[in-house]
Amino acid sequence: MTLDDILASLFPDGHEVRNDNGVLAGAATLRSGGRILVIGVADRTALGVDEAIRLSAHVLESIDRGSGPILVLVDSDSQRMSKRDELLGLNEFLAHLAKVLIHADMHGRPTIGLLYGHSAAGALLATGLATRVLVGLPGASPAVMDLPSMAKVTKLSMTALEEKAKSTPVFAPGLSNLEQMGAVHMTWSDATSLADQLEALLADMPAARDRRDALGKERGGRPKAADIAERVRDLALQAR
């Protein structure tokens, strides 16, 4: 599905979402009658300091103006690999965007990520993975880190990583692997109304507490994560 197809299926009653050099921003009318803020990255744009601060500003302005959920559409490259962005502190801009989305979600603006294209590395962490719920569409191709980059970091061969990726979702890119790890809450169907699927999700949103570790355990993708998180929470309570 193209971005125009997705927006039309999500918002049959109309929307004002605009694509400005790969940065999406606007609002739309939900089928239930409410309004939703829509932001995101399109056209596999790399997420740099300029894009991150613009997206953050849209969210903060929306918090000041009203209520309603926030939808983050994602089809990006990784974070922008440029000397300018690095010198300006790209990591801080990406962290700011993630914190703004989390802040909005904690203060009555439930956040949903919709991964419909590619995304990787810091761009994925600061957008889709910073929302309360990340949903995928068939054909989406996320990767926390691609295998060639992982080979450079781990010093393992591509052959070894490709073999591990067959049985261990943590090592493998792709929508199904992120869903098995609990990072992707669910995959929607592109053969039926996205508006209906969005309304169903909004009516049954998970609690604000991050349950990705528990989902990963249930689905067999991260068998130890939930237990470790529970121990960390217990230690934090004991330290108070």
C-alpha cells in the first residue's frame, strides 16, 4: 500500500496530513468522530536533527492545544549518518523525540506507531518503539540493526549471524521477528479497512505500562526479558 492508500483507508472521513520533505504532520477525523494527531517519517527519509525537532514540536504543540490519540507513521531510513548531525548532537535530538512521545502517552494522549515501510536503528527507536503500541503492515521491513552492521560490532561472521537469525529473533531483522520479540504488538491486515482496525485498537489499548517484555516471553522471542525486568523492578523497590 502507498502512503496515500494508507491514509485513505485509515481516515475515510478526511485528513489534513501533509508530507513535507519526508516529515508527516497533520490531523485527521476518526470514524468514531474524534480527532487524532498524525506525525511520522515517509519516503524512507533518514531521521536527522531537523526532522526530529520538527516532529517533537508537533507533539508538544498538540499537547498544549487539546486531547486525543497520536499516530506515528513510519517509513524511514536509519538515523542520518552525517558529520553535521553528529556534531549537533543527534543522539540528544532522537532521545528528545522519544521522551516527548512517552510524555504525551503518560499524560492522556495514547500513542500508536504504524510501521508501513522500512525503519532501522535510532530512527526506529525514537519513533515506533517510543509509542505505547507499535503495529505493522504486511511488507514492512524493520531492523534494529542489519546483519552487516551487527557483524562489524560483534566481530561474528555473516554466516554465523545468518545461522543465529534462523532460530533467534533478537538477531534477525523483519516484521515477524520483532512481533515475536513483543516489540510489534500486532500486524494489521491490508486487505480490510484500516479505520476499523484502528478503532478496535483504540477501544482496547493496552495499559500504559510497557508489556513488550511479557509479550516477548509469551511469544517465545525473549524468554528471559520479563524475568529480568521483574527482578530489576524488585531491586528498585527495595532501594527506595
